[in-house]
Amino acid sequence: MPTIVHSFRQSRLIYAIVVSCSVILCALWCSSCTTSTAPPPASPSAGISILHGGETITMSKEQAGRFETLPTQEKPFTGVLKVPAHVVATSISSNVTTTPLVLLENDIIEQLYGDFRKSRAGYARAQTQYLRLKELVQNNAASGKDLLDAETDMNQNFASLQEAESKLLQLGIYTKELNEMKAGEALLICDIPESRIGGVKAGESTIIEFNALPSEQLHGRVTSIGSSIDPQTRTIKVGIELSSRGGKIKPGMFAKVSITENETLGISVPRTAVVNAEAKTFVFVCTADTVFSRRAVVIAGDNAEEFFVVSGLNKGERLVTKNAILLKGLSFGY
């Protein structure tokens, strides 16, 4: 009897195990069927083809409808150039002489300007000595050797004068401007990009806003345009003169200078159409209903609403003006 009961219990245990395994296998099979038949989630870039390293993008008509386009056209454009500037010198009345006292931005400029003034005085003295000896030689009152020595000394002083002036010019400072500053005047220096220097003219008026005087807009005048380009920044130094506003403006102050450039006829594009990547500037052109082409462009002007494009776009091409940032992400894989 115990043997029969034991066998019956074993049978029930085996039956329970078999049923449980069947249920588990059935559940796994159903899950597998559901996974294999359910459609995969849609990808945001589904149906979009990126060709030629991102230079060409094709998509469906529905996707292309997200991007507004406008045909490019030539029209008059007036740019406003805004650049940072700093005060390199101010001039105040002297208590000792009638000549105004020039205050400079730092010790380096002071040293260079001091060297220039000393070299100028040395050259003037050597030149006077040379002319005096030349007259004496003509009257047989001095030797030719004395005249030669005086000429050598004059030339050496002239070389020193040129060297001192050249060092100041590299900083965008013209010695003539410093020498002719009147009491109550200030001199600023700003760096203009090489591509924009054509729109800046000597004598042109400017608007200046100082960080230290946020509620005031001052007016200045372009006095000089540098003769060399900084090889690192590709900029040219421009000098601007203005009133020191009763001593409010101090050497070393920072400001923002706005210069209205000359009106130019060409292609200008909305700021929303322009994107930047890899240290370059790009726009996107719709070359067909569903095809967009990435273009590198060169910009040579801007204002509050538009950029002036000098290369990379042709008149009549359809430019993407809305959601260009989305095309940038697709083009560069962002």
C-alpha cells in the first residue's frame, strides 16, 4: 500500500512539471511570434539618403515640405560692421607746456613712443650737424672726413627713427596722430577683417559704445587704416578718433565700434539660411523638389537681418531659409 501511494504522488509531480514546461514554452513561442510580426519603429531619417559625404541630401516630398525656400536675387545691400576696439591714447592739457600731454594705454606703447621721440630728436640734431659741416666743407673750413662722419651719424639716427616708427605702426598707431592730438581727444584701435576692409574709408563716421558708459552712444571718425595684415588673425588695424567726453574716456577702455559700409549690389541671404560647421560657412540649395545641396559660401558683410554673400551662390538658385539647421545635422551627421 505505501508503494502504491508513493507512485501516485510521483505521477502527480511529473504531471505538474510537464504542464509548467508546456506553459513556459507556449509563452515563449507567442512572444517570438509577436516580435517577428510587429513592424519596427520608424526612424526619423527613414527614407533620407546622404550622398557625397553629406554634400547632397535626398528625401521624400513629405519630408522636403518642412524646408521653406526662396530664389536668390541681386539687390542693394548696406552692411553694418561691428568690431571690438580699445583706447590706446588720450590727450589732456599739460600744466608745464602748451603742448597737450598724451596718456598711453600701457608701458610697452609708452616705451615705443618714447624711443620714437628720442630718435626723432637725434635725427634732427644729426641732420643739422651734417648740413652745417657741408657748408663748412664748401668753404674749405672743415675736412671731408668730418662731413662723412656726420653723414653716417645722420643715417644711423634716421634708421633708428624708422625702426621706432615701424614698431608703432605694427600696433596700428600712427605717430602723426599722436603728435597732432589736441587736448580732450581719444584714439581707439580696432581690428577689421581682411574681407571687410574694402567697406571702410578714412574720414568715415562711426558709432562707439563703451562698456564703461552703457547708456551713451558716441560718434567718432576713422583717421587711419593700417598698411599691413596680421598673418594670424587676417585683420587690419584701423584708428578712430573721438572726443574724450571731459575725461570720461580713459586709456585701456574697451568699446564696440559700428561702421556703416558702402552700399553694394549683390546677393544677400537671410541670417536663418546660414549655418557654420568645421570653421566654414554653409547654406543649402534646393536643386530639385526633394534634393538639397550643401554649399560653402564666403560672406563679406552683414546687418541685423541679412548676410552679403560674395561667392558660393548664383542668382536664381532656391535657397533654404527655414530649418537649415536640420539639414546641417543630416549633412554633418550631428
